[in-house]
Amino acid sequence: AQGSGQRAAPVRPLCRDGHPESLTEAMSAGGAPRPVLVYYWIPGDNDESDHPNAFEVPTKGGGVKLKDVRARFPLPGHYHFRFRMRWEASQIWMDVTNEESAVPVYEDKIFAKVLRINWGDTRNGGKAAPAAAAAPAAAPQPAQVAAAAAPVQKPPPPPAHQDMLDLGGGPGKDMLDLD
């Protein structure tokens, strides 16, 4: 407390579980690269940016690449990633699409706004099933073949134009005329 001669505890760069919170801390750790946390939220799931989710990505000499983030992303499906970064005096969201690109860093952390493209095929680990693996189509039945060979009939013509102001039943008739 102030005035009591005690100092506030220093801010630790590690999470409670010992993982580095910042990219600098992970990259500067002696020995093997340590994983860094990638903070993310999915606005389409009503996640809030001030309460992000997180997952680990191992760091390498060149930083964290989009392919590393995509490979470790914990949810099934196909996603588009936007990363927060500093631009002059403000922040922007950078759409990263090249799998080999290093993802932007903001205040020494990785923040991602994630947009779900689709849920993918969860039976195949979130990856789309190859076309050859799809079930073969059933052979058409004789009735289907005959129907396909029959000439296509044109739909009936639309009804004749009716004036919407003429609700009385025809020309010369008034809607309130009871005769």
C-alpha cells in the first residue's frame, strides 16, 4: 500500500500455469521455444473481445505463422483469421490469408478475431470429405427415366392484370353498390 513502505508485486510475464503471455517472453526463453497463447474470440458466437478464449501455439525463430495458428485452433470447421495490429496511432485488424505469413502482434501479444466460414465435416476432423469418398448415387428407376424423357410443360400464364383500385367487382360497379 502507498505510504506503508511496501511495494506492489511486479507484473509477471507468465500465466498462472507457467505459459508466457507475451511473444517476446516466449521467444527469449533459453533453450527450446516455448508456446505462446493466442487470444481469440468469435463475434458470430457472441464472444466478447474483453473476455477472449486462448490456445497455445509453439513459437519458432520466425515467429508464429498463420499455418501454425490454423493447425492449433481448437474448434472444428473452416475459419478466417483477422489479427489486431498497431497502425500509426491506432489499431487495425489485418486479414492474413497467406499460410506462410507471420501473424501480426499487438502489444507483444497475438489477438485474433475469428470468423467461422463453416463448421466443416466433423466426422473427418473438420476437413471436407474428398469427392471420391462420397457415396455413389443410386441408379435411376425406370419411372424417373421416363419422367426425365417427357417434354417439359410450360407453366400456365399469370392471371390477367387486375386493377387494385377496382375492388368493386368490375367496371361501373361501386364497392358499396349493393345492387
